[in-house]
Amino acid sequence: MAREMQHEYTELADMAQVSGRLAATAESTYEPVAASATMQRRPSVAGLVDDPELRKHAFLVMTYVLLWYTFSGVLSVYNKWLFGASERDFPFPLFVGSIHMMVQYTLASVCLWMFPKLRPSQSPTWNMYLTR
């Protein structure tokens, strides 16, 4: 038992020395580490802007985001107009939702038929469903 207590005391003393050294180094001035030959430099932002492939990808992403927001806003305004408390006062919102889903399914099927490259190469497994 005495040996275990001596061991714990030694560990605590070592930790106190390390924390004292850390405090001393925290007060000292910071000197940057010189880059070694094995470290790779990241390209600058100016080099990335000049990359035509990256610009094309960024343009496509921005276009998709803008289209998403545009269609979402138009659909919200359309739903407000259709279900608003005016002379229309359409009383069947589930019917409209099911028609929207049928149209979406049809358009997605047409896209997958026209562009088979968009189809997944393999069916997802249960493990993929549960872990991702």
C-alpha cells in the first residue's frame, strides 16, 4: 500500500513539474516553427480563383441554390394564393399535396430514364441506412 501511495505521489510531482514548465513556456515569446521540406503549402486563394474547373463548379452550385430558393418562394406564394381566404378557398390541401408528389415522381423517373448516369451504381445496404 505504501508503495502505491509513493507511486501516486511521484506521478503528482511529475505532473506539477510539467504544469510548471507549461506555465513558463506560455509566458515566453512565441516563435513560429520553420516549414520543413515535407510540409506541403496550400494554394493561395488567387490560384483557386483562376482555376476554371473550380469556377464552373462554384457557378453550378450557386445556380442550383438560387433555383431552389426561387422555386420554393414561388411554391409558397402559389399555396398562399390557392389556399387563401378569398373566392378560391380550395378545401382539399391533401389532394394538392398528392398531385405534387405524383408530378415529382414522374419528373424524377423521366430524369433517371433520360440520364442513367444519375442512377446509383449499387443499391444501399441496411448498414448504409442505419449508419449514415
